Amino acid sequence: MKEEAVVKQQAVKRNGVSQKVRAMTSIAMLSAVAFVLMLLDFSVPAFIPSFVKMDFSELPALIGSFAFGPVAGALVCLVKNLLHLFMTTTGGVGELCNFLLGVLFVVPAGICYKIKKNRTSAIIGSLVGAVVMAVVSVPVNAYITYPIYTKFLPIEQIIAMYQAINPKVDALMSCLIMFNMPFNFVKCLCSVIITVLIYKKLSPILKGKGQE
């Protein structure tokens, strides 16, 4: 009986180690995908000035947050931005802001899904994260990101790029509230929709068959 108990304990330990290795491998893979998606950014000039780019690099972080918990999602955000530092044009400031906003998006989603693992919790958590990220993006851009932009472009020229889309905006804060905040929300919403559609099929591949 003792030998059987020892064998069971060893099997449990091996299984635990195997799950940790799989999780680390999957997080690394998701980080690499996030980095590539970060490079594949593009402009949406009809809705926001061309220097503000759209990308889907939060998508792998959101998937990681659902699959392995909110810390994993934050790690994906961290690693992709650390990799992007090798080609930064903002001295790391842009990457810092991207990391902060990404964490604000994926961590609430991961927490909600960890509490109750169903589609409703995932969607509610993701939407909460999207709202938080969009709202916080205003002060982050106003006081961290855009001061970097003004070293390359005068603030008047930046505002003029917004005014070319909507002449009613007359100050940076109104530009950020009217354009950047909804833009970031829609950006998150795209990741939410894709994740909801593919997560159930992708989860067994990331975590191993038979696991949620």
C-alpha cells in the first residue's frame, strides 16, 4: 500500500511538472506570436491619425490570461514589449505604455474567468478590461506617450492631424477622448471577439487534452 501511495505521489509530481513545462512553453509561444502581431501594425486613417497604429498583439495575451491565469497574460504583455525594445523609436516609453495598457486589459479578464470559467465571465471580464484600458489610455497618452511625440512633431501639428478628421477638436485632451479612447476600446473588442470564437478549440492545444 505504501509503495502504491509513493507511486501515486510521484505520478502527481510528474504530472505537475509536465503541466508547468507545458504552461511555460505555451506562454513563450504566445509571447512570440504577440511580438509578431505587434510588428504587423497598420493605420486606420479614416478614423484616427496615421501615427496611431492598430495591432492585435493583445490577442495572445488575452488567450494566455484565460488559459493560464492573469499573471500569464501579464507575462505575455511583458515579453512582447521587452522584445520590441530592440527596435524601439521611443526610448522604451512606448513599450512601457503598451505594457501598462495591455495589462489593464487582460488581467481583469483573466481574473473574472479564473473565478468562474464560462463564456459569460470571460466576456464580462474582457469588456471590463477593455473599458479600463480605454479610459486609462487617455492620461497615459496625455502625460507619457504624447510628450515623446512632441519631440518629433509640434503639438499644433499633432492636433491638426486630428482636426483633419474632425475639425471640432481643439486640444490634445479632447482629441484623446474623442479618438484614442474609443479606438482603444474597439481594438480590445476585436481581440475579445476573436478570442471568444477560437478559445475553446485552442485551449486543449495549449493546456493538453482533457484540461479546461
